[in-house]
Amino acid sequence: MTETIDTAAAEKLLIEERDSVLRQLEEIGADESGQLNGTVDYGDAFADAGAVTAERTEVLRLANALKVRLERANVALGKIAAGNYGICETCGAQIGLDRIEYLPAVRRCIRCKQAAS
């Protein structure tokens, strides 16, 4: 039995996710690619260069994680536009509706995800 995916609801969630990630990237001083734009002000609170380096490393880690979330949302939105949203990238089967509702940017069915882990 094929489950019907509410692509309009998924698209709405994915757009909200994309917009949220873009706001978070902007807040940490990064662009859509995750690169810091140089406007991050670490202030005078850091006593030494080591502390600044540690903070910058943490900001870069966060920017990278946000970039991955942005890419996943954009790929899923592209699939909705192309009409192949909800299809597992690995095996070609339909991804379970519960999984899609929980993770709208999901790319693999649970069986393929577990096999890859």
C-alpha cells in the first residue's frame, strides 16, 4: 500500500527549517556556505588568543552543522518541485510516512538508513 505524502505540509516545514537555519547562520556571522564573514565580534571577554581560537572553532563547527541542515532542506524542496519527494535515494522505495513526518528532509528509508549505520 502506498501512503499519500502531504507535500504541501512538508514543503511548509522545509521552508520554515530553511528560514530558521538562514537566520541562525546570520546570527553567528556566517553565509549560506557556512563561511564566517568576518563580522563576528568576540569582544574583550577573551583573555588570550587561545580562547578566541577555541570560540572560533566552535562557531565554525556550528556553521558547518547548520550548512548541512540547509543543504538537506534545499534538496528536499527540490525533490518536491521535481515530484520525487519521499523516495529513498538508496533503494528507490517510498519512505514511510511516519519517518517523513518526523524528518521532512529525510533522504533514505529506515531500512537503508540502518544498513548504512
